Amino acid sequence: MLRTHTCGDLTINDLNKEVTLTGWVQKSRDLGGMTFIDMRDRYGITQLTFNSDDNAELRAQARELGREFVIRVSGKVIERSNKNLKISTGEVEIKVSKLELLNAAKLPPFLIEDETDGGDDLRLKYRYLDLRRNPVRNNLVLRHKMAQEVRKYLDGLDFIEVETPVLIKSTPEGARDFVVPSRMNPGEFYALPQSPQTFKQLLMVSGFDRYFQIVKCFRDEDLRADRQPEFTQIDCEMAFIEQEDILNVFEGLIRQLFKNVKGVDIAEVPRMQYADAMRLYGSDKPDTRFDMQFVPLTDIVKGLGFPVFDAAELVIGINASGCAEYTRKQLDELTDFIKRPQIGATGLIYVRHGADGSLKSSVDKFYSEEELKKWSAAFNSQPGDLLLIMAGQTDKVRKQLSELRLEMGNRLGLRDKNVFAPLWVLDFPLLEWDEDSQRYHAMHHPFTSPKPEDIAMLDTKPGEVRANAYDMVVNGTEIGGGSIRIHDRDLQSLMFKHLGFSPEEAQKQFGFLLEAFEFGAPPHGGIAFGFDRLVSIFAGLDSIRDVIAFPKNNSGRDVMIDSPSTIAEEQLKELKIKTDL
């Protein structure tokens, strides 16, 4: 090794040791006849000292070093006169006797410090420099620790880690596939897996009754803070189980991760029906760190002459406790917020419950104070509260009010990133109607089993059939989802029929799976956790980008290596591909 210690090793217990360190120059300071250099590696920072009185030539050499120069030094560990107790090595420094320049460096395009002056685009372009910064590096260390904890937990329960193929068959799973042309089979394409769904089911048929892998998945979809074109799942499957077994095993995984990685004890994870989540929070991934549940008002307010309420399918609201003194400007800001195109609401009604007990609303023209008292009773409002009310078509207004609820949670400081509220959401609808294609689609995927008691409704009320499906939600973010799978060929064929597949299409797309079911497929089910999302929650980040070593930007580009890019005409000819742009 070129070093005897790292830059994070040395403490007061190492005084007078002769050591050799390697690393990067973080910063340099000249004070009188002395030069001090902070030397950095992955493990920490150690201060180096050079004194003209001891070795003027060595000090002159040190003064030529710039930021991010790679150096090797030898010297004696001595006690610092000006200690820095904020770092583990802050009581000592190295009195350097030998300095070797291993590599010079250009001036970095941004400060490689915890608080940098580099913007997102610049840091992505020079990601290898950004990775030298403590916050980014610490996120990847956290990711590593979580991956090791996952493997330890699942190995302790006899799960087997099995790698599944990356070049697979294109199958409809809800998002666009990335496709890869086959040179050896002109005109045919592989797809990159959106998930290893069919392979993990085949592993259950194979008798591997407990499988997992931490696996790359790929979806060609529009990006946002919690999406990347390639992402990582903790993918798991179990055979000879029921839903309760899945919930217990993977609730245990989440609790162990919080305990061993974050030092947070999570009590038993509460459970909520999908229907209740939508009714009370307008979301299938409610943030339960704070209350502010929806209050229905439809029966109380309709038929009294206010056209907006009279025409609405649903009238609901939330109680923003303590916000009665909101100014007109603040209320206008909330109205503008919900009118944004991505939310699409048309307006907001409010009622102030004054400190003196009075009730004043933005619709006093239509509703007397006696009527408003009924509203107050429904909300159980107290003096100082602000009632925010919306109306419209049921599904739309619930989603719109959900966004307003989260915004109020942010404004009131109720979404503390150091507080964690995991939740199981159960019994999702099996199917959802798509207006564009005018047919039902699987809400999760085509292999999700319906509730046995609901199977008969597939022919009569398909929209009311519930799935044996479940999601794990933490702080309003879905971090995992899964289901009990269909393991019977007849039921799987029936499911394909209701999803609009002809028998020929089902055979072409999934014939290999249907055939496997004829060779003794066990009852099975599983779950997949979004590993990037989970790490970002543990790190207290809103975006998954900074927990991925080399992420893409919002356009799906890797600006560091300039990808995607065109390829040579010869390659296109070899692949029998013509481009038409």
C-alpha cells in the first residue's frame, strides 16, 4: 500500500507515530512562515503542516500545490495547537518530512465542499468530482449499508439470491420498454426488464420457494424526482404463503432497516384499506405523519343555491388547525396553487373559525352562520381553525385536495423528514379503466390474483373486483408493492381475456408462463421495494438522483458521458436498422 493510514484514522492516541498518507488537497493556508494543508480522502480530513524553519524547500514545494492535487506525505503525528473538535482527526496534525506529488489537477469547475457553488447540471457533468463531496459520498455509503442489511435479513430467512436475465422478451407491464436490437436475429429485439416479474414466478414453479435480488430495472417513461430510466429494486418472491406471510416478513425487513441503519424503532406498521386511503386522504400513498383527514360535506351543503356545490358529485374539505388568521394574500396563494395545470382545480372555498367563535366564509352570500355551524360541527373545528373546501367529480376532487393537504403539511412544518410513518395499504382494485383505449388495464400487472370472493364479479362488475395486492408507504411515498400471484392457468387465461388479450395474443406474449403453470405451480406471491426511493427517504432527500452514483438528468441524458448518442452507420447496417427522424 502507498499509505499506512487513511485521512480519517489518526487521533491523539497516535502521537509521535511516523505515518504515510495519500489523498487530495482540500485547501491550503499560509500563515507567516508556515503552510497548512487539509488533505482529504474517502475517510476524512487530516491537517498537514509545513514550516520554513524546519525545511524551507519542502514548504516551498507545498505552496505550489493546488486544490485536488493528489499527494503522498510522510511525517510525524503531533498535537494541534488549534484543535478542531468537529472532526475525528481534529486534535492532531502531520509534521511533514516528505512530500510526493502523485498527480496535478486542473482547477475544479465548482467547490468540492459540503456547501458547493456548483449547480445541478454542472455537478452532473462532472459527477466524478461531485462524488468526492461528503454529502454525495455519504449517500452512497448509506446505500451500501442498507443493501448489506437487506441481504443479511433475507439470508437469515433462507432466501436465495438469484440473478435473472437483462435481455428479455418485450411484454406489456404498464410502461414503455427499452428495446435492444439483435444482430444475430435481424428485425427482432430484446427488451430490458421493467421488473423480473415473470422470472421470479418461474423460480417459484422451479421450487425455489424464497427468492430475492437487488436488481436493475428499466422503464422508458417521463422522469421526475423519484424516477430514473434505470432504477433498483429489492425484488422478492415466496411460495406456499398467504398475504399475511408477505406482510409479516417484509414489515420485519423495514423495521430492521430502520433499527440497524437509522437507529429508529418502528412499532407495528398500521394497515389501511385502499378505499379508506382514497376516502380519507385522496391518495393511495397517504402521508400519515399528520392528520388533516378529509371531511365530507356533500349532504350538508347541496341544494341551498350555491351552483358549485349543487353541481358537484363530491364536496370535501380539510381543517388547517390554527390558520384562521391567514391573510387574503395567503389564501390567494393557496387558490393559485390548486389552479396550477398539474392539479387542475377551479377554485377554493374557505371558512374562518375566528378566535371569538365567529364563522366567516367566502360563500356567506349563500350560507348563513347557522348553516356554517353545521360545517364546523362536521369538521369539529375550534376557534383559530381554517376550513378549506373543494368540490367536483369524486376522483378528481380527492386528488386535488390531496395535493392541497400536502402543501398545508409543508407550510405548517408537519412533514418532518426525521419522523417516519410507514403504512400498509391493502386491497387495491384489480383493474382500472383507461379512457383512451376504452378498456380495463391491470392496476398492478396481469399476474395479480383477484380476491377469491370477488372472482365472480369479473364478468359482471370488473371495476369492483379487489386484488390480493398491497403497498408499503413511508411518509407519503410508495416504497414497495406486490401481490399474491395467479398460479392457475385457467384463472390467468381469464385475466388475460378481461385485459383485452385474445387467446393468440396471450399465448404469444406469455405462453411460456402459461405452460409453466401446467407443471405444478405452487401458490406464491411477492413484493418489490424501490431501493432508490427507500435510500432517499433514509437520507432525507426529495430526489433519488443523489443516492445513485451516476444518474441521468430530467431528459434521461447522462451529460457526463454524453449518452444517449448516435452510433456509426456501419453499426446500423450490421443491425439491419434504418433511422427515420
